[in-house]
Amino acid sequence: MKIALAVHAFDPQRDDASAWNAEFARRLARLGHEVHVVSQGFTKAGLALPIEAHAIGRVRSVIRRAAKAEAELRTLGADIVHDLGLTWYADLFSSHAGSPLAMQASRVAATGWLKRPVMRWRHRLLPSYRREAQLARRRLDNSGAEVVTWSEAAAADYQTFHGVGSDRCHVINKGVDIKRFAPHVRKLRRETTRRKLGINPTDLLLLFVGDDYARQGLHVTLQAVRRLVRMGKPIRLIVAGEDKAAGLDRQAARLGDQVVQFLGDVHDRLPYYAAADAFVLPARSEPSSQSVLEAAACGLPCITTKATGAAELLSDGRDGFILDSGRSRLLADRVAELFDGQRLQKMGQAARRTAMKYPFERCVDRIVEVYDSILARREADEPTVLTASHWRCDPAHAARRAA
């Protein structure tokens, strides 16, 4: 099968989403598919993968960028066009961040009621937000493209904000490399990493991973750590990822020397999964979180909220804790339960068993099944809507759309 993937930037080392895209492309090629990637640019690590690269160059406007990607995709004659957030021309669309309109609504809901009118005004009038919403609507509203979401929560957002019916939406959990992210890594790297970080053997070490601290709940995590410090608990926190706009370093500094360490952008998080005792992500909105599955695969109990897609995979009290809301008191109470060494160990083992149900291969196979179903309907000439592939097969329609 000739598959075209459309992505913003093809760099396996950039962030979670980029790493996932690169691994997905690599595994498609390993299955024998001809993989073409259309992107603004490629790094050496990206070009080293078994793909055909098609660079469109850097374009600031998301609308012009999408149009330029569409023009490139039309020339490829791929069997399947799978967009991962770059354009509106596709048979199948996926987004690591979920619906942009749902994300905007989440930002407004999390804002104090006095500031909400200002936030709504920004979303309506600022060009960046308007273009983001325009691209999302053109991609999904009244479109023939099918959608892969990483959680039921994200699927509900697409239904609410874009009218995407269940016949067009496929919920497929992302999956994790269960061989790379595994408990044996903790045995190999735990003590060395903890010594480098200055973590005492008796300290309970929490790991937070994120790049949008306000949405993902770092401030809540810091407040919970402060509560535990006041209780006299030997608690430490490391933060992987970077959000320059957050300005939480001063809040962390007030907790005492080295209680909280900011690691900055970290490409290889394995040493920190190895060093940690538990993973925390008290997010108010997170359609999917690769880091939760990675942490679970390494044998870490995960504490998150019902607002995260990853919570759909966990069982409260068995392999982690699922909070009703991101409140610091609730988070502190659950972390306090992990100072029981036996319970911590049992929950970590259960987390590993949970992660093993979602190997990366399973995710890839299920997406390929969606590709096959799209091709089968096309061959049977039974679709009820025109997709990107039908535009390619219908020159008159393609000409009208291009015009």
C-alpha cells in the first residue's frame, strides 16, 4: 500500500507527538508499505528512516501551510492520505492534541469567570486562534475524512464540536513500546540516576512530564508536594519538559532546596522513569498522554484525572489513581498512600500489566485495518461521501475543489 503521511515537522527527537509519528512511519515501512511523508522539514534522524520525504518548507500561516501540503499530496497518487495535523486534504485524520475547538473551550472553562470574556474575545479575534479554528472546521465539518482518536473523550469532543459521527470516528489507543519501556530498565538505571539527581533512597520521587503546565496541572502538583512537605513526608519531584510561559520556578523554590528539580526538555526520559517511584499528571484536559503509558510500562503507578484520555486505560486504586478533579488536596492524599512500600510495588506491577495490553504494534495494526476499510469501500464504490481519494479519482471534482 502506498501511504502518505502529512505532519508538521518530521523529527523523532522533537517531542512526544513527533516521536510517535516517526515510530509509526517506521513500523508501516517495516510491514512492507511504501511510506511517503509530507512535512515542512526533516531532520537527519527523520531522513534516516525508510521513508520518501517531501518537504514543503516553512510556512507561518496554518492555512497557507495546509494548502501547500495539499498541493504536494495531490501529486503523490497515494492509496491512503493520513493527515496528522498538517492539512485538510486526507482520507484519515488524527491529532495528538485532539480538537482545537475543544482545547479552546477548555482554556476558557479553566479561566476565572472575570477573565473568561477576555479569553473568548481572544479566541474570536486573534488571527492565530481564528486560523486554527478555520483549519479544524475545514478539515472536519461536513468532511468525508474519517478520524482516529486516541480516547473516548477525544471522540466525544469531535462529535460535539464538529459533528463527527461514530461511523467516521475510530477510537484507537496509541500504544507503547513495551520492550523499550520496561521494568528491567529501572533495575539498570535507577540507582545511578537517583544519585545524579541527589535523591535519597528513602525519598518518594514523583515524575511529571509536560510542556503546557497550566493545562497539565503542574501548579496542582506543586501544591500537593507542599502539603506533603509540611506533613514531614520525604517527597521529591522532577519535571521533564519545558513551558517558558509558566513561571513556576519561584513557587517550586519556596518548597526548599532540591525538593523540585526542573530537567528542561528531555529527549530520553528512560533514566527518569527508572529513577521515579510514581508518575503524576493532574491535567484538566489531555486527550491522550504517551507519557502515562510509558510510565506504566516501566512499572510506575500513575496518578491522573478523569479529564485525561489515559484515565480510560487505568483502574483506580489498582494500577494508579484517577482523581475526579485536579485538586491539590486529593492529589496529596493519593500520593501519601504510596509511602506504603508494599502497595507501591503491587500497583507498579499492575501498571506494567495494564501497559502490556497496549503494545505499539496493536495500534499500528488497527490503523492499517482502517486504511483497508477505506480502500475496500472505495473499490466497492459504496461511499456516501467524497474523501480525498475520491477527489483524486474524479478529475472534474478535483478541478472544482482546486479552483
